[in-house]
Amino acid sequence: MELTDYLVFQFDDTVARHRAQVLDLVPRDRQKDRLPGGNSIAWATYHVGRHAALALDVLGRRSATVALSPPGEGLQEVEQDWLADVSPEEADSYATAVFAEVRAYLSTGPDLGSRPDVAAGLRASGIDENVFGWLYRMWDQPVAFLVAWPLTGHISNHVGEMIATRNQMGLSPFR
């Protein structure tokens, strides 16, 4: 199996788990519920889409999907109050569209060893370096890192979080 095929396979599996094991099992009217110390499923869904869209922007693959928040919003690990104005359907639609763009990018067989100008890409996307300096430092790596983290690993990580949230809500199909 070629590396590109593997990346797409893994990504497809993650997206399928997000749909089948989270969004299809947690009623829409509960996807904004927050458990103590946690984020809602709607937030995590939007958050991973926002990070992936920003990574595509940095990689020069400008996301065609319009974010539901101003630049910089949606990147925080902790749910923000403005999500109250975003429906679970909107968060899902946004993430689904971004995921299609990520899949298309992964299918191109990106040059994993190349180094994008991350700072220029983040600035062009309106990301304030004074507020998100950690993102500038963390992402200043070869394309392989952007593929491994914001485009795949970060999504997979939060899908696991959403499955745990679903379970804590008493909605596990395995009980």
C-alpha cells in the first residue's frame, strides 16, 4: 500500500467513526450539551474542522469552506461562548465540507518533506501572532507535521474525545 493510500484510508476511517459513532448516535438536541470539564460535541466538531481548514490555508490549498467564526475563533481547545449562535447542523456541515477538502489534499500525495511558510500562511489567514503564538511555534514544521497533526491526528484525537463524551452521556451502543 502506498503512503498516500494509507493516509486517505486512515482519514476516511476517522471521518466514518465521527459520523457513525458520534453524530449518528447523539441526538442533535444533545450535541451542545457539556459535561463538567469538557466540551460539547458541536464544539469539538467545529474545532477540528477549523484547525484542518487553517492547515489547508497554510499549505496553500485555501479552504473554500467559509468558517462560522472570525479568524482565530474556533482554534481554542476550550469551548467558547459564541458557539451558542451556531447550531449542531452548522458545525457538522462545516466540518463535513472541510473534511472533503482534507481528503482531496491527502489524495494528491503531498510532499511531506517540504516546509511551507507557516507564519506567512497564518498571517494571511488573519491569525494574530500575539494571541496564537503557540500555533505559530507548533506548526513551524515540514508538511509531514501538518498532515500528521491538524489534518489527521488532531481530528482522530477529538473523535476519541467525542466518543468518550457520547459514552458519558449514556449513549454508548455497547451497553
